[in-house]
Amino acid sequence: MKERKAIESWLTDMDGVLVHEGEPVPGAPEFVNRMKASGKPFLILTNNSIYTPRDLQARLYRMGFDVDETSIWTAALATAQFLADQRPGGTAYVIGEAGLTTAMHAAGYILTEFEPDYVVLGETRTYSFEAITKAIRLISAGSRFICTNPDATGPSNEGLLPAAGSVAAMISKATGVKPYFVGKPNPMMMRSALNAIGAHSESTAMIGDRMDTDVLCGLEAGLETILVLTGISSRMESETYPYRPSRIVNSVADLIDEI
């Protein structure tokens, strides 16, 4: 096996890696502080498109993390960047919250219901039947279908909630059109994050808690992949996949001395 270069930059998932059930993972604030102090480029990634980086910065700060909003990369930002590269100055009908609409505006997009270039589906706290119906009609009329992420469910204090992937499946069933998913596990998410911090895949590590998104995404983007056991995937489950992470550690606390 080819020996990898030393890690010069870091990408890390947020939920299940730094935060679990609304509380910081033990050692995670110290890990983030060490990354900041090292001066090495890093980004905190999330498939959640509801919140802006500033919202997430405030959320993390309340839990003891001191990070800049520029150190947070969301599926909404990746989606807006992808569309700006594909069709600069385009138009879109967006189903989503401030995290997505703000990113789309910042990318130079006009949000409209009139013959948009794209229908863009993201996460929202309240999926409207009217909005979904509008999306179905626009896609049937020729608008291209984009979804921020393929997650079928998301967590809440009351239990699982339907997420963008489930709503996308309903729209696809009605239209016969499958969306292009930008977020993890699409390596596009990794590449856009790498570009945002000027990092190279051969000297970057991706830390995640899910084999089917974080590890797969990092692997396909050519990164070193580190699975932590503080979230979804267990060591035993990791053995059932046809691919493996570069290594498995108990938590990010085990990585502090490597930075």
C-alpha cells in the first residue's frame, strides 16, 4: 500500500463526531482548539442545509467550541457553489430554510417560481404540500432537479424526522426524475470543501461517524479516512462494508496529539 503524506489539513463531520445529542463529545472542543492553534486548514462539514454557518457557529459556541463561521462548510454552500459553477447567474425554485436561500443568493442566484433553471430541495422544519406540488409541476415542465443531500431521516428530540432524501424520493416518484445530490456521500462535497481552504486530497484527512456517507465520501475523494465510534457506525458494522476507513479510533480525543 502506498504510504500517504503527512496530514496537513483536516475535514470533520459535526454531528456524531464533535457533537452528540446536543452535547459536545468529550475531548472535541480541545480537538478543535488544537486544530485552530496549529494553523493548519480545517473545515467542519454538515449535510444539514437548514442553518447558515453563522447559525452553526453560535450553536457550537454555546457548547464550548470557538470556531469562525468560515470554518464551517454545509451542503447548502456546496450546492450553491456547484450551481454557480454550472450555470452562473441562474434561477431556482428553492424548498429550504435560511441556510440554503442565503447561500443561493450569495452565489448570485435569483429565486423564482417562474420557469426556473433548477428546483433545489433542501432540509426544512416544515415541508409544505403546496411547495412540493409546485416543485413537481416545475420539474415536469423541464426544471432540473437538485437536492442538497440524500439523507432519508434526521434526528430530533422526539425521534426521527423525514429529511430531504425522503421528500426527494416522493418528488421523483411523481415526476420520474431523479435529483442530483450534492452533499455527502457525493465526493463533490469533499472537493468543494478542499477548494474552499486550498487543501490537497493527498494530505487531508476526513473524520466521520458514518461509513455510508463520511467514509465513502472521503474515500472517493482520495482522502485519508478516520472513523470515530461516537456516532452512527460501530466497529462491527464497519466490517460489513466492501470498503474500509484508513483507521478507526474511539473519538476525536484520540487525534489531539496528531495535530
